[in-house]
Amino acid sequence: MAIATSSLVWVTLMNFNIGVDLNFIYFIFFATITGYNFVKYFGLAKFYHRRLTNWLKLIQLFSLLCFIALIYYGLKLDYNTLLYLAGLGVITFLYAIPLLPKKYFIDGRKNLRAIGGLKIYIIAFVWSVSTVIIPLINEDYQIDFDVIITTVQRYIYVLVVMIPFDVYDMNYDHLKLSTIPQRIGIKNAKLIGVFLVIGFFLLEYLKDELWQKNINILLIISVLVLLAVLFSKKSQGKYFSLFWVEAIPIVWVILAIANY
């Protein structure tokens, strides 16, 4: 996931003909690992407290090292960039920590992740802002119409690629999470995914500056995402989503570098 997020940042910078800022990409890489492990394992660490298993201790140590790297590369970024990143950090914190009123949540948990139907939209928002808006702000690039369109495209992209994950997780997720497949069924979720992929691609033609190479690459990515949605199922292989779907941004950045 960290490689995928970093790849999307790289794609953004190349699409806007901006030199790649490795400090920012490294920051996003380590921030993704830190944030993901914090959200995923905070509850487990709290549950095990003093009798943490060896694997969880190793994850905590690894997360600590990534956090130290995050701080190191964060100190190399612009002050305004850090303010925006801090805002996303607060959202990530609230996503995992039970601080909010209990009446809005499922299973008695009081974090943003537990609000039925909200999970996917939080993830899409964080990914679109962190891989489009903030990297460009860090480079003092003006947030114009093309940037807004790219942000919307990235938001749609995340919504769509989450469908295979949510289909697979229907075997494990609580029904009150209200993911798209849970709410409208797998068939309808796939249908919405198809329309979203079409919109994701066609939005490119609304931009003021059109580059044929970007259109060609986006078409390939759209086809890959479409296939990921159509072939997703509850009994899919473990690595269908966790590897192949996650790897789409890596293919994206490779294509972008090859055509830069």
C-alpha cells in the first residue's frame, strides 16, 4: 500500500510536468506505513497490552522506525505542506481512536471507521488529497481547474478499487459497516464501478491541457481497474486484491516514467 500511495504521488508530479521531490515521496511512503499500522493494530495493541505477542511487538518496532523516518523526511518539507499533512493526520487519528459520541457508531466503537458507510469515503478523501493536492502545494503549484479534475479522478479511482476489497471482506466485515457491496449487492456494486471507471476516464477530456500520452496511460489504467472490479468475488484468491489490485498504481507510475 505504501508503494502504491507513493506511486500515485509520482504520477501526479509527472502529469503536471513537475520534477519528483523524493523527500515528499519518502515521507508519504513512511506515513502510509505508520498510519496503516496505527489504524489496523491500535485496537490489538490495546487489547494485548502487557502480553503482546512477538509478531505484534515486531510490527510495533517496525512502525516506530517508520515513524522516525517520517519525522526525518517531514522536517525537510515546507511548513504549509506540513500543516495540510497534519490535517490528514488528525483524520487518521480519529479514524482509529474512540473519541467521538457513541450513538453514531456500530458495535459500541467510537471512531470514524465505525460509522456505517463512511469508511470508503474517508479513505478516498485522504488518498486523493495526499496524492494530488498536497504534493502540488509542496511544489508551489497553483491549484487550478486541471488539479481539481485530477483530484476528482483520484477520488473516483480509490472508490472503485475499494470495491474488490469490500467484496472480499463481505465474509468478515460487520453488516453495519454499510460498504457499497453490502448496501446494494455485489452485482449492483460492480455496475456502479463500471460507470465510475467510465467517468474516471472521460473526466480527462475536461482538462484545459490535454496530453495524448496521459490519455493513453489513463485508458490502460481504466481497463485494469475495470477488470479488477468485474472479476472480484467473495471467494477471490487472497492476493487478488492485496497484490494485483494494489499493484495498479505501480503499473501506472511505470507507464508514466516510460512516457515522461
